[in-house]
Amino acid sequence: MGFLNCLHRNKPNSGPAHLTFHGPDSKDRITATNTSNTEVARFTITKTSLFRLNPSPQPLCTYKRSWLSGTTTLHNFHGRKVSIKQSWEGMQYGKDVKTPWGTWKWRPGNGGCEVLRDGKTVLARGKLPGRRRPGCLEVFVNGDAYVVDLILASWAGMVKDRGDGVGAAAEVIGAVGGAVGAVAAGA
């Protein structure tokens, strides 16, 4: 926690976000803007990876999801492996991000937002993309590239889990439907 003390604001959310990430859009692009609303970076997310596009495409990490354990693992993230584990703490769905400094927690916030905290300090807040709206992530810490990249990668992992979860659910429903149809046809 000592390392992050220098990054935290005295009052979380007491002003504008240091960085805002918009997306992913319909082409899976994520754009980062600063407090002046100037674009500072672009990213793209694929089924298995997150790439930084400025100045040329560079992989930020790859994702591997275990539906059995509820864990998403970020591989090759700045040379490390980072775990994002599904949590039901306090009967609320959330994600715990295991960092070198401890555990950050994504939990539901007000107004349909997800909030990332390190203890009581708000690091970021975001809305997952919906049917007709791209997602939006606001980062409230002035951190180095590693910290900001980890916030973005954990957010993108949640976005991926949500999309993959719909696909996985459809796959299970399809398999059950096929099995029921086969049983009904044989009866």
C-alpha cells in the first residue's frame, strides 16, 4: 500500500478524472483522453489480447479465462502474470485484482457504475458498455504507466468476461436445447 499512497488523491472523486478511457466501441477500440479532453492513447481489445496502438501496435497483455474458478489471468502484463478473481463478498458480485501491492477490488457503485478501490481509496470508476453505448472508464490516480495499464487491463478483462459470458451462456443454452431436442426426437 505504501507505493500507492503517493498516487492517491486526498479526496477520491474530488475533481475530474486524470484519464478517461472511452470504449470499447463497435470496432473494439478504446481511446484515452486527458483532463483537457486531448487524445493521449489508443488501444484495441481482441478475444484474447489488449493492444496499445500508439505509436505502433504493441501487446499490453493476453487474457485467459477459467470459467470453473471464475478467474481471468492477464499474461505477459509488463512481464508478470496478474490474476482477476470473481468475488461474492457481501453477496455482491465483484472482481478482485491481485497486484504486487495488495488486492484492488471492483465492486458495483451508484448509477450503474463499477468502482475500483484500493482499500477505501477510489482508483477508478466505469460503466460497462451496453447495447447502444460504449463503455467509459475514469481513472482518478496520477500513476505511472504500469498502474494505469493495470487499471485499464483489469477493466478490459471485466468487459471481456461480460461479453464472453453471454457467449458462454448461449453456448450452454444451445447445448442443453440440442440435448433436449435429441431426447424428445428419440422418445
